[in-house]
Amino acid sequence: MTLPSAPGGRAVTLPSAPGAAVGRLIGIGLMNGLWRPRVLGAWRVPAAGPVILAVNHSHAVDGPMLMGTAPRPVHFLIKKEAFVGPLDPFLLGIGQLKVDRSGTDRTAVTNALGILERGDVLGIFPEGTRGEGDFASLRAGLAYFAVRSGAPVVPVAVLGSTERRGRLISAMPPLRGRVDVVFGDAFQAGDGSGRRTRTALDQATVRIQQRLTTHLENARRLTGRTG
């Protein structure tokens, strides 16, 4: 599928859906080979149609973890700095999206909206970068995609110990340790008016943050985790 609204009028070929399906299989192998995943609430992800997964980001491998535990293939928006060397063709081959976070990346925006228009799953780390993973600070991109597309948002909490003991790589759960992935109820980010003004997007961002924070708190209580 191609979209004509790329910068400069150039057609953009959307990230590969079969590639994302292969990425999901790779993620399943990694998750079950390196850790002991416990997936809760995956049935809350709509079985068909466009969906946005909003994932907290505290581990270096949250993307592969989600790819291996989500019930559907996921196309993640990933910072362009990750596309280095052989990772560049690999990530593109498994249907992931490269995004330049230094400004408005119109190609990435076009691709992301195209994925949702195609009825697939878009994965976003709304905090923008890895940190505490507590949804304390959200970028506006998630609200834009949710309001513009009308796709439901599913909050996802990835919870696993990040203590130093047992880690080979910084910010990675201990090998063979348990990782909890908790999916929340889908919700609409917009207010139902269809407005896409700056005020509407700001209000949607607040609404999203409240829902994501509540989900994370519930997920921690459910699993007995703190991070």
C-alpha cells in the first residue's frame, strides 16, 4: 500500500505487514527464550481493526517484549538512532517505523496514520524515551494519532525487575526472570466531537495520561510489582 501525502509529494510505501508478522514470531522466541513472560489481559486488544498500543518504557527491550506478547503484529515507532548498521535493514524488514525525534517527521507521521488506516496495530512509547516508565510525562504524538485516526488506545504496562543483580545489560530484566505484560481496556482518546484543534489535542493528552497512569497503578497492584 502506498500513500501520496509524503513530503515533496513522493509516494510512501507502508511498512510491511508480513514483516511485522515475522517480527512477532522473533519476539515470541526472544521472550520465551530469555525470560519467563506472564501476559495478562491480551484479550482486551481488539482482534481486528486499527489499534494503538501505548506502552510504558523502562526497559531497553520493551519493543521486542511487546512484539512477542501482543496478540497481533505490531508496528512500533522507533527513534532513528536505533537504525544503525545491520539493524537498519532488519528493523525495516520486520515492519518497524523510523522516526526523527528532532522535529516533525512527516514521513513517519504519514506511515503511522497509514498503518492505522490499513487496520493494523501501531505501537507507541508515549513518554518518548526510556525512563521511569511511569507515564509521568507524555509527548503529544499519541494524542494526535488517536484523535486523527479514531483508533482505540490500549494501555500496556511492562513490568520486570531492573535491579542490577542478574543483569548483563543495563535496564534489562534478569535473564530467565519473570516479566509481566499487562494489557488494559481499550478507550477513545477524543471527546467525541471530532475536533483536532490544539486545545482538543491537549485535552486528549490529559485524558490519555490519566487512563495510562491508572492502568499502570492497577497493573502494579495486580502483579505485586513496583517496576
